[in-house]
Amino acid sequence: MSTATGPAERRGPAGALLQFVHRRRRGAELYLLVLSLAVGIGAYAAVGLGAQGRVPADIYSYGGWLALLIVAAHVVVRWKAAYADPILLPIVAALNGLGLAMIHRIDLGMKVRNPDYSALAPSQLIWMTLGVGLFITVLVLLRDHRRLQAFTYTSGFAALLLLVMPLVPGIGRNIRGARIWIHLGPLSFQPGEVAKVLLVIAFAGYLVLYRDALALAGRRFLFVDLPRGRDLGPILVMWLISLGILVFQNDLGSSLLFFGMFLVMLYVATERPGWLIVGGAMFMIGAYLGYLVIGHVQTRVDAWLHPFPVTTGTYQIVQGMFGMAWGGLTGRGLGLGSPQSTPIASSDFILPALGEELGLTGVLAIILLYGLLVERALRTALICRDNFGKLVATGLGVVFALQVFVVIGGVTKLIPLTGLTTPFLSQGGSSLVANWVIIALLLRISDQARRPPPEFVDTGSDLDSTQVVMMR
Amino acid sequence: MNRPIRNLAVACMVLFLALMANATFLQFFEADSLNSLSKHDENTRVKEAAFSEPRGQIIVDGKAVARSKKSDDRFKYQRVYPFGAEYAQLAGYFSRTRLGGLEASQNKVLTGDAPGLFVNRVLDLLGNQPPQGGNVVLTINAKAQKAAYDGLKALGNNTQGAVVAIEPSTGRILAMVSSPTFDPNRLATHDVTKSDSIYKRLLDDKLNPLNNRAIEERLPPGSTFKLITASAALSSGKYTPNSLVPGGSVLNLPQTSHDLTNENHSSCGGGQITLTRALEVSCNVAFGTVGLRLGADALRTQAEKFGFNAHSYFHDLDDPLTSQVQSQFPSNVDAPQTALSAIGQASVTATPLQMAMVAAGIANNGRVMLPYLVNEIRSADLDVIKPIAPKVFNPEAISPSVARQLTDMMVSVVDNGTASSARIPGVKVAGKTGTAQSLPNRPPYAWFVSFAPSVNAKVAVAVLVQDAGVDRNAISGNGLAAPIAKAVMEAVLNQ
């Protein structure tokens, strides 16, 4: 029997090469976090040097505050989720720091053009603080992600409620053709971002319960096994309603995201690739119909196919392209390019702004960071021992992957532009906070997954007595 | 559930690879095209960056006609044009919001971004120096340019016209002036509102001072086109310089009731005159007849050998604000129009550059060279990075023997004919005048093409005076255009 009391090492019999060693890896995380802080604070200093010729005066307080937030997060992870994945937090910290530095740089550029411009970086820092705060709260309060299964239907309804809120007159606002914002006093908030997380939890909870029924029972229809109406019905209704709301709100990027997320989770839960094929076909038809009917979609597709000659509709994407081309391989240098020439560079076009000043090198690095993020989430899903955790981690990971693909693809003219935000980089409070919560969830699930299985403590050889199981 | 998750992981990897490939395409492969001002002059980043860096010089005969001077304001450098209006259409202009001329078409060299200057940029980077621009050396002959500019200016500031001089053996452009012109220094001011209002005023000016008439204006070449008709005639084998052609005062045009008459409604000297004599006095009747006998197709083929109807053979001034025009010989031509085309009227149009190419081709034994303006590209330290080699446009537009015969005919036009104002003592000058009719209520266009010396020519010139504000009766190729050509040729020959 095992006598080990130490946390990490489990020595099996000699020659047991296949034994998985459960390490906490918090030291590795700390090391990577130092690098991430160096990126975040270094970028801020470089922006000041490049744009104004001197390191910003508040570098110490800014750096101190960032370090405080990150260290607080790290301490809480050590305390509450000791076995969690060590790479997620550093990636997110680096991206967030980089985003802050670039938003600050764009602020500087815009201020030169227009002295009345109000800076966006300070509010982004506040939102980051809130995000880290929520991150800590989730990690502390939620000790087992399986508790969320109980909230399946609640999350679903809450999500729908949040999606409908911007349509309510009075608090909903129509910005740039999309009705996805609500204004509570001075604060503006995108409920769709929170709804995204809630829907993943809702779908996962439902699918875990009904996955066998969905996969096995059902009728055959044209070579495809369709599940029974009573199994698929509720979830289909939930999905259609959310899609309908999105289409009415003209937020087509999000509806694409939700559609993909639903399909993927269904595929993973039932292990039937048929869902993807059918879903893919539905998407193509829907997209084509959307192109024919909705003017907004037509403008976006036209701008994607024919950006030149420049018109008001194509101006933004063209400026983004010019910016990235101007960056070339190594970029112009932080503070030395002209990213503020692209309209709404702080949020929609933050990536071309980074591309302009950090070059192709920087862009590839950022894409790789996102890729790593998705990989860690999917890896967590693979090693997670319970189906609910698997589904939630997959759902969150794929949502990230889809969102990053749609956003970066849109601003680099791979696909038409949508209104989605770039996670952790874009200026935007709701998105940032929601994404920090997603990371907290992922860390919670990965902690559970990487934790060594509960040890059995042998108190005696009495086979009938109650066995004491020691959990760490 | 692990298998689908693994499949998804692969799918996500494919998505991210697509993103990286696309980013590479945009920032590496397409970057040059997007950063090029000639393709995208709306790219403000490139323009503003160019404005704050030490820009390379545009050099003619060792002197800068465009250079950057240090300035005290936030843009650090001020673009200066020491010769002002003389090189306006060539060097162009460089203001905060727009570029024209060579400033635009050679922008990559001048900012130091051109591939050939990469090593220099790296050295600058390592040596902690701001990136220097490369220098552009032109083919222009400074004295010839000055002669051309002064010549047009003497006719009046509002004169509409152009002069192009080419070195026949290489195609180098020795002079290119367009009038009316403007002072690029005024456009280069750092004050954007002022620069914009000056530009707007130039745009609105009915006389189009921003136009480079040498390449952007095409008009009927009139009697100068007879050189092409004569080339076709001599090349066909049906004519020699001594062949007899009708020299009366009237030619009945077939299929119409109109008649073709000579310039001053007089006879060319008799019932039958030699082809040479017809060229000397610029006989419309004679050449109309010749044109009818040769046929429109023969005329067109000959014209195309010299560059008519060609898409574009001159690229050094390509920028979005310049619209070069094509010299044209029309396709569907009936008989009366053939006769008119043979004397350079009807729908035949030519740019001054094209007519200079015709003269240069004849001067160069029938071999037409491609005209070019940029002679060399040099680094900031004036090391030659890229010399430009002459290229051939048409190796034999006319055979060397036809070229010799035509040259002799052109010499006698100067010595015995209408081009007396082009005579240079001690030099055999070959020339041809032209007075092209436009509309009844507009004055005719005065043309003159020539080259000198007649053997081993050093310079071929075409001069167009579109409107000099003089009386209709005082307009003639010989009176207005030839003296300018003479001054340009002398400037080149006396060096």
C-alpha cells in the first residue's frame, strides 16, 4: 500500500514507465507568470518610449498593480486549485497585458489627433481588476465544477434572459447596427458575453444527462439517426430561441459562435460526426440565405471580396490591411506605427494594430498563444474524469477557438468581418470579465482532472468495516 | 468522448494554421503591393512616414532638383525644389497629403524601402541612424531642359505646350517640359490647408497646369505625321525620294464632295513634284494621294511600328494621379479619312513623347528605343546600386536604308523647305514642321520634330505648341515650335 504523504510524487514499482506523475507545477507557472508580467510591463514601457520618447511616469504604479493582480491570482490558484494547468494563467496574463499596452498606445495616438478623446486604457485596467476579482471569487466559491450541473436549466433560462435584455427599450442600445448592449447609467455591458458561458454550462448539463438517449434511441430518417423529439426538443428550442434573438439583434458573429458551439458539444457528447455534417450544411444554407436577405451581411461580404476601390464600407478593413502590411515582418515598433488610423482600433481591430507595431512575428506569436490556450482546454477535457467536466472544457475551448478564428480571420480578410471581440486583447469590459471567468472554470476543471485520484488509506484488514477514503 | 475531442483538436489546429498562413500572406507576400504609393495612394501611413524621414534626392547632371532640407517643425524635413517650375512635371511634388511625378513613382527608392537598398537600411539600423532614402539620377540633360523650359516660357506663361527630347541611340529622355506649369515648392509646404488649397486651385485651373502634356495630351500631329506616311511609302517599295507625286493645289477626295487643299491653299509647285519636294513644302495634296495609294492598313502598321496604338511603353512617371494617353491611329478608316490620316488629321492623335520617338527612331537607323527617365538608382552615399539599361521598343520600324533616305529628305526640309528656323550653322539638322488643324474656332497646333546631327544623331526633339495666345495667322510649326527645338538641340550639341 502506499505510504506516501508528499503531494506530488507517486512511486510505483520499479520499471513502471506508464505511471502518470501528478505534479502541481505551480513553480513553472510562477516562472511563466514572471515572463508574462515582463511582456505586459515591458510593452507598456516600450509604448511610452516609442510614442513619447520616455518611459511613462506611472510605470511603477502600473507595473505594481499588474503584478499585484497576477500574484493574487497565482496565490489563489496555489491555494484553491493547486493541481490546475500551469499554462493557462500565464497565457491570459500575457495577452491581457499586451492588450492593455496597445490600447494605451492607441489612446496616445488618438489624443494627438483629437484632444477631446477620452482614454480607454484606464477603464480596461478597471475591468481587468474586476475580471481577476471574479476569477478569484469563482475559484474560491466553486470547489467542484460538478455542482454546476444542478443549474442546467437555470443557466439556460438566465442566458436567454440576458440575450433578450438588449431588445428591451429603455436600457437597450443600438450601436453600429447591432443591438447587443445595455446601458445601466454610465456603464455599458454586453450580456451576450455572459450568456455564452451560461449556455455552455446549460448545454453540457443537458447533454450529460441525455447523451445516451440522444446517441442511441431514435428513429432513422434518410440514413441519419435522429434522436427522439422529447430528448432533443428542449435543447433545440433553447438553441433556436437564442439564435433567433441573435439574428434579430443583428449580431451575426455571435449567432455563428453559438451555432458552432452547440453542434460541437452535441458531436462530442454523442460521438456522431453526422451532426457536424448536417450542421455544416445548415450553416451554409443559413449563411447564403442571410447573404441574400440581410443587407448588413451583403455589405460585409462585398467588403471582404472587393475592398478596393475604398468606400465607406471598406475603409476600416482597408486601413487594417494597410496597417498590417506597414508592419511587415518585424513591425514598426511599439509606439512607432500608426494604428490609430484604423477606425475602432482598440476593440475590433486590435490585432491589426498589434500587427502593425509588432509585425508578423508578433501576430504569429499571438495566434500561437491562443492556440495553446485552446490546446490546454482540450487537453483538460481529455484527461477530465467526468463527462460534465469534459463537455464544459470542450465547449469553452472550442468557443475560444471559433471566436479567435472568426475575429482574426475577419480582420485579416480571410473571412468577412463580424462584430466579435478578440478575447483578452480587445477593449471591452464584459468580454474581458466573462473570459476571466471562463479561465477560472477551466482551471477548476483542470485542477480536478490533474489531481491524483483519492487515496485509499488502509486502516486495517477488516474487509467489512467502512473504508476511509482520504481526499486531498 | 475522447475521440471526438481529439478530432476537434486537429480541426482547431487546421483553423489556426489557416490564420497563420493568411497573416503571413498579408504581412509578407502582399505587403509590398499594399505599401506601394503608385498602387494605393490612399495609404496615409506610407505618406506620413515618407514625410518625416530624410528623403532621397532626384538628381540631374549632378545637381539636385528635389531634396530634403532639415526643418524645425515636427516633420523634421522640408522638401525643396531648387529649380522650381522647370522640373515640376518630372520631379513632381511632395506634400503631406499627396505625391505626384517621380516623387510618387519612385517613392520606394526615395524613402529607402526599395529592395536594392535593404542592406543600406540594415546598416543604418545598426549604426543607429534614421533610414536614409536612395537617390534617383535622371537621364535629363540640364542645359536641354533649361532651353526647352525657357523656350516655352518665352511664348507666355499661359502657353499650352510641351517639349520632349530623346537620345536616339539609347532612348534616354534628355528633356521633358510641359506648359503651363506650377511651382512644386508651394505644394510642399507643411501647412496642409495651404497646400490643399493650392492644389485645388491648380486642379480647377482650366489650363490644367498639373497635366504633363508630354504624355497626357494627345492631339492631331498634322504634317509631322507625313514622316510616317513617307516611311510607309519608302518601305513599300513603290516610292523613292525622287518618285513623282501630284503637286497641285487640290485633291478630290473620293466618296465625298470635299476637297483636300494645301496649307495656304496654294499649289505645291506644279502638276508633279518629287516626294522629297513634297516633304519640303509639306504638300497635303501629294501626301493625301500617297496615303490613298498605300491604304490605311499600311499606314497603321507603320505607325504602330513607331509606337502608335501601343499600350504603354513609358512607365517612369506611373502614379495614380497621372493618366498617360495612348497615341492612336484609328482602325476603321474609309477612303477620305485615309487621305486625311496620311497628313495627320482626322482621328489620328499623338503625344509629344510619341512624336519624339518617331524622330528618334528615324535618327537611329530605324531602331526605336524605349524612352526612359530614370538613369540610375544610387544609395544615400551616392554608390550606384542599379544602373538602368536601354531597351529596344522595335528593332526595325524602318530599314536602315529607308531611314537614311528619309533623313536626307528631312535635312532638305530644313535646308530648302518649311523648317528654316531650325538651321544650325555647321550642323546638318533633319526636321519636319506641322500645323495641325483643330476646330474652326480654335487656333491650329504648331508641331515640330527634328534631330541633329543627321548622322549619328545625338538628340531628337518634338515640340508642340497647343495654344500660345497668338493670332491664327502667326501660328506655324516653323515660327513657334522650331526655334525652341533649335535651342534644345544646340544645348545638347554644344556640350
